[in-house]
Amino acid sequence: MRDTFRALAGRDFRLYFTGQSISLIGTWVQQVAFSWIAYHLTGSAFMLGLIAFCGQIPTLLLSPLGGVVADRYNKRAVLIVIQFLQMAVAATLALLVWRSAVAPWHLVAASLTVGLTGAIELPVRLAFTPSIVHDARNLSNAIALNSVTFNAARLVGPAAAGFIMAAFGETACFAINALSYVPTIYTLAAIHPERGEPRGWAGPWRESIEYLRTFAPARWLLMIVLVAGFCLAPYLAFMPVYAKDMMHGGPETLGMLMSASGLGALGAGIYLANRKSVVGLGDRIVGACFAAALASVAFAYNTVLWIALPLLVITGSAMIIIVTSCNIVLQSLVPDHLRGRVMAFYSMGFVGMMPLSSLLAGSAADVVGVHPVFVAAGAAFATIGLALKRRLLELRQEALPVLREKGLVPK
């Protein structure tokens, strides 16, 4: 257990971890209520895809700006400002729902606003973690614990949202999320991150692109994350469809489906947090791609809740092993002075790909139904897993000298 949480020995990361743990639960409570209201108001899978698109497309377009911000400005100050803006969105939604005045365009506008702020926030957060983990040996553990935090909230939040909506209504979900930003703002203000040297705007972009062009391991990690982001979108966009139309349930069923995926993701995060080395993560990524492929195809045409739940546990676990392992290895490889820009590419590949996938999936679902969309996601997972398996030895040999130089693997 001590190894699992060893990064929490540092005061700054411990404060950050605590604030995030509370805030992310509120975020997931709001997310479930948001998707439920959207489908209740419109009854359209396309609208679910459109709303998801509006929330995610800014990451694809603005992550480069976030990478510049991460390397040039005070990351903590940027994060605090963004928390205040997102708190205001949650409070506004709570008021609109309470007054029964919410309309589809409000949801689109709220999703777009959160997406715009999140596009700057994500690469800043990714680059912020190394500045508050003052022992480099604990960086991989801290990244894994961030995943644990996110997915513990993903497990608790949807289940709580189902209960809260049933007992108190959707307004309470948005109000709880607004209040949950208070502890994360407080903890961000209390920590003391290391200050990096400000850098220019254009030069490092050229350097980071050249780095990715010439260093195959980093390039492959970003390609895998891009595929994962493409395949994740149906799970985020169409769970209300499965809960209501396929399994004839309500908010509680939706919460159970999302919590099952969160349970698998949480278990995967704990597993990665207990690992002491990046060695072997490539094999884990390959295995997780194949597991996600099988689970996605099996889930596609299933209508039985007790079968869907373990399939979503597998999918959630595999997704986190893929995405978090790529994050750990990439942050272990990338030079410090390129971290913000390279992690902006990571943001674009993972979150930025989801809006295009959501819009495409929503359009396809209106024509052929939601089932083939999940089959296509499974095929994509299998394809990238097979391609990585064939290149893994070559990529490992290229990455090992960098990891040895940083003292992350034995010489």
C-alpha cells in the first residue's frame, strides 16, 4: 500500500491529489446529469454526438495554445482561473435547470464553454504534474495516481448522480459540481510548484515537431492515444441510449453502466500505481488493445445488464492501461523543455480526436444504429494492437538509451 501512494509523501502533490479527488467527483456527477438531460430533451443520438463534439473539438483546435501556455506562463495561476470559469458554468446550469428554463442550445453552449477552457487546461495539467513531484522517481506513480483519482471519481460520481437525480433532481447535480471546485482552487493556491524557464512561441514548436518526427517511440505513443480517443467516444456519447432504449432503464441504469467502466479503470490505475518501472508497459499496451477490441465487439449487440457490466469493466480497465501507460512512458522520455508542447499533442490525440469521432458516430448511429459503431471501435483497437506488437522490439531498443540516461531503468 505504501508503494501504491508513494508520490503522496510530497506535500505539493498530496494537496493537489486531495483537491482533484473532490472536484472530479463533482465533474462526473454533472456529466451524468448533463447527458441524461440532453437525451431527455432531444431523444436524439445525433444531439448527444453534437453536444459531445462541442465539448471536445476545442481540444483538437486549441491544445497547441495550451502547450504554449504550459511552457510559457504560470501553470498554477492558469489552472485557478480555469476552475473559476468552470464553476460559473456549473452554477448557471443549476439555475437554468432549477427554473425549468434549460433548452438544448444552453447545453450546447455550456459544453462548448467547458470545452474551450478544458482545451487550455489539459496540456497545462499534464505538464504541471512533474513540477509538483519533486522526486523524479515518483513521477510514474504520480501519473498513475492521477488516473486513480479520475477513475475513482468516475466510479463514485455516476453512481452518486443516479441517486441524486432520483432523490433530489438534476439541479442538485449541477450545484454539487459548482461547490466541488472550491477545494481544488484552495489546494492549487496552497502548493509551491517548481518554476520552469519561460520559452518562446514558435521555436519550440518546430523543435517538438522535429522531435516527434525523428523519435519513433514518442510518435507511436501519440498514435496509440489518438486511436484510443477515437474509440472512446461511443462509450461516452451513447451510454444513455443503451441505458434507456436497450436495457429499458433510467438514471440508475446509466449510473451503473458508467460506474462499471469506472471500476475497471480504477483497478487498472491502482495496478499501474504499484508498478515501479516503465519496463514492460509496451506489452501491457498491446494486451489491453486486444482486450478492448474483444469487449467492444461483445458489448455492441448485448441487451442484458449483467453481461454489459463486466464487459464495461474490461473496457474501462483496458482503456486506462493504454492511455495512462502511454502518458507514463511519454513523460519519462520527453525532454523537460519540450514537455508542454509534446503533451499538447497528447491532448489533441486523446481528447481532441473524440469530437470528430462523436460527430461521426452520432451521424452513423442515426443511419445504421449504435451497434456497428462499437464493432468499428473494436476493429480499430485490434488493428493498432497488432501494428504495435510487430514494432514493439524496435521501439523498445530506441527508447532504452533515453530511459537509462534518466536513471529510470538499470544501466
